[in-house]
Amino acid sequence: MEVEHLLGEDWQFATFQQAGSTVVVTAEDDHDPVSEDVMVMPFDLRERVQRRPGRGFTVRGPVHLGVLVSLRPEPVLAYQGPEGLTVTDPWDGGVLKNFPLEREYRQFDDAYDLILTHHEGRDLLFLHEDARGGPYDRILRTWDLATGLPIPGSAGEHKCYRLVSGRLTFRHGYLAHPTSPVVVDHTPDDFHVVNAIFLDVEREGDGTGPFVGSVRVEEGFDAVPEGRAVDVARAGGRTYLAEAGDIFTLPELERVFPVDLWAVVSRVTEWAGRPVAVLVRKPAHLDENRDDLIYEPLQLSFMFLDVAAPVWHVLPWTVPLRPFDLLATPEGTIMVSSSEGVHVVRVDPEETVRSAERG
């Protein structure tokens, strides 16, 4: 196993986005706390090197790494421009194209997220933002980039009563985003009205497709934090939705393992043909004292998802304090974001699986 400290504390609490072999690391620009800019650092998984020295480049966030078929086959980086959508080269930030959008307001709202996709011959933009109807209203709608107009019937509104991520995930035919409706939790002796965290899942399309379902996720330390997207991944012939200690199958939305298995963040990949969840988990000696989680290092682990009772397998590297995001690939590259910046851990998937199977 190899470990590299790729980016330092300037990149603390960074998030990851991947398109093919391209990964962009993004983090708030702490050098200018008033600005809404985010720092961007591209990384090539094949070459195992970052493409830009120093601090990368900055753009106004949030940003989305995706593919715009009509523009070019390679990944592009998209973010808000003065009047619409700006699409750039993720390696140097050079502007490739601006897409004007006909909007009631000249700028994007303060709270928004975006995703590019291609459906039935059209390049589309999913935009998730404040609905202007009230402080808790959110709206998710789809724009046709060829016309700059929203697609009729694509707008879906919902409430968000607590601060959770508005980040969208659009992979393998599923669109997912977190929300926080008011629910009533009943106990044998009482009931509580809470703002619970859910994940809403829809089928791929133009924003008018079928609703798959909604699942409630655990509210442990940093569950669905702002800025981090959930994961939708294909592994071992199945599709999974993963967030922290919650992993579900798609489209069934069935939980893979019991809710008492707790983790800060989890991602799903395939190693040696087997579906694997790579997680940052709570050490056993912290089971009775969650407050210690803020101060003590956690463990990088993995679990096979194709067994009835998944078992923890600990990788021999201690995660720095305050882990935030994670990325795992079939080639054995694991990127971990924490208060110390970004580390890259590389394992041999075949040997790692064989060792775990031997026990």
C-alpha cells in the first residue's frame, strides 16, 4: 500500500468529483473569506499526478465536472457565469463556452447546485436552488442548453428545513439529492417532531421522469454535510446509493447492512469483481462516546457487499482528524479529504481482496 499527502491544509475539507479518469478536487478559498470562489485542482488517475502546480485555479462555486456531448468528448467543468452557465476546461480553467439562460433574476441564487447531462439528443442542465417562495423552499428543474429555457413540467419543489447539502448526484441512470422534511418520530412513550434527513431519488431523463423513492439516512457526525454529494455506483452487477453509514441498493432502496454500523463517509466500488464499500469508520473503543469522534483519528476500512453479513476489514492507514470526503476506484486508488488536506492511498485490489478472503 502507498500513501501520498497530495494537498496540504489549504485544501482542508475538500470534495471530489470524477468523470472517467479525471478528478477535480475543490475547496473553499480561505485566502479570501469574503469571496464565494472555490479552488480547483485537476488530477489524472491514469498518470497518478496532479496537472497543475501550486494552488490550482479559482472559480465561483459550486462547480460540476461532467461531459457535454455537443462540445467535446473530454470532461468539462461548469459553474455559474454572470448571466448563465460557464463551461471551462478543467485542466486550466479556460472558458470553452457560455450558455445564456433566460431567468427571472440575472444571477443564480445564493443556494444552488448544478449538473450537466445528455438525454435524447439534448444537452441538459439540472439546477437545484432556492424557490423564492420562502426560506425553506427549494426547486429542482431542468434547462435545455440549446434554447436556454427550462423544460416544461420539469420543476419539482420541496421543503428543506435544516442545513443539509443541496448537492446533486447524477450517475448510472439515477438523480439523487438530500432534503429535510418535517417528520414525527413515535416511541412507545412519546413522540418528537424533527427535521429529518432524506435522500430523494429519481430516474434519469429530462427532469420529468419517474420518482424512484425516498430513504431516511442516519444523522451521525457530519451526515450529508454541505458540499458533499452522495454516491451512486455500479459494482458487482448491482447499483448502490451510499452516504456515510447508509448504503442502499437501487432501484429497490433496500438497506445493505444494519443502521448501527456507523461511518463518517462511504463510497462503493468494485475490487476483483466484488462490490466493496470503502469507509471511514468509528474505532471500536469510541462506541460509547461520540464526542471523541471530533478529536481522534478514524479508520480506513472496507466491506464486501455481496454477503449477508458484511464484515469490517481495516486498511493499515489511520485517517487524519476530521475526515470529510472520500473517493474510491476499481483500480485501487482511494482519495481522502480531511482537516489536513488530501491524501491518496493506493492499494492492489486483487491482493487486498485475497487477503481479506483469507481472513
